[in-house]
Amino acid sequence: MIQRFPDLITPEWKIDRRTGKVRIDFTQNVVGKTLASVYSMRPMEGAPVSCPLVWEELTDSLNPASLNYLSIHARLERVGDLFAGSLEDR
């Protein structure tokens, strides 16, 4: 993916060296690594939920802690399942 889309994707760790690009961490794709899938609770205080967002939600006022096990059902009713169809769409 990095070779195909060099203007969009980078393996770079340092944030200031990947401005305008998305970091894809291919090192997580190995046996034994655990990743948070969509709508999975994280083992942290308040039980935050891994949740897909739309670009417009990525603002300074976004509070990741507000996406938790108490609020996720209301969010799904309000915005729908943003992950729906991702396994069918190419």
C-alpha cells in the first residue's frame, strides 16, 4: 500500500514526519498481537469503545472518553453503523 499510495500512506512513527499521511502499522499484523476491532470495549477506566468516526467529528472538542459502553448504543441509533458494508465494499 505504501508503494502504491506514497502520497497518502507512510510507515513513519514520528508524527511531525508524517504530516498529511496516514500511518499504517503493519507490525501489528502478526500472530499473538491483539488489536481493537470496531465497537470493542477497551480495558481502560470508563470502558471506552473503539468506534469509527466521520472526518467532521475529528475536532478539538472530540472527547474519546465520551465514546463508551454507556453511550455507544445511542450513537449507533443517531449516526448508524459507520462500519456497515466495509467487508462488502471494495
